Amino acid sequence: MGLNMEIKYRPIGIIHSPFKEPRGTPIQTSAARGIEGVVEIFPEYTEGLKDLEGFSHIILIYHFHLSKKHPLKVKPYLDDQPHGVFATRSPARPNPIGLSVVRLKRIEGNILYVEDVDVVDGTPLLDIKPYVPEFDLKNAESTGWLEGKIRRLHEARDDGRFSR
């Protein structure tokens, strides 16, 4: 039984990166080491940045605005077999929400300078959370179908299959 309600979010800013289109963008932040970006927070949200500069890493939560239809089975970048979308990090999802843990270099007013960016330029930012290892770091016993495939992560790039 589905919940019949509409949920709306408004962007709080825009993520800027060197990636002008999905094709060629690293598929995870660990494959984007050293890639710099800028997060522009809309002026009305600047006050919410107070004390964020004390964190070395932040979690960006954003809308995959270029994502196309959301099949429930997808062929992810690191495999040639289809998997359920919820067992992947595919941007084509029923609710196209992405997250990235990036290094926070500095904040100047409403501008955040970040590193390890794996996001397409112009992506709408929905929220920011501080990354706290004691909250967020888990020792995973297994990584499902990704076992043995992670080694290819650093070469993997978006090939455009999930964008319009």
C-alpha cells in the first residue's frame, strides 16, 4: 500500500564542478580525489553555515536533475549484469537523490570550497550535513554484488547511460 502524498524540496544552493555533463564524471568521491568544486549557498541560507568550517568533510545531498527514467533494475557502471536499483548507487532512481562526502577546504561567506567532487556542474543542492566518523563510518561485513569489483572504481566514469 503506497503513501499518496507529494513531497517537495527547494534547493538551498548549487554545486559547481569541472564536469559540464554526466559523461566522464567520476562515479564516486573516492574516484574524484583532488577534484575541486564550489558550493554556492543561496544568501537566505548563509546563516545556517555557522560552525560548519570546523568539519574537514561534509555530506552534500542533492537532486540528480539530469537523471532520466527510473527503472527498478539497472546495469551499474561496475558490472555488466542488471541489479535492483536499491542495490546500486545509480542516479536513475524513483527519487533521484544523491549524496557525496567531500572535503571542506574553506568557507567564504556563502561559498564553500570543496574537494573530491563527483557531481555535475549546476546540480541543485538540497542539504548539507557534517560528516562525523563516529556517526557515519561503519565496518561492513559484505558489499553484495560489488565484492571484487571495487578495484575498477578509479577508472570508471559516467558514460551517459542514466542521463537524458
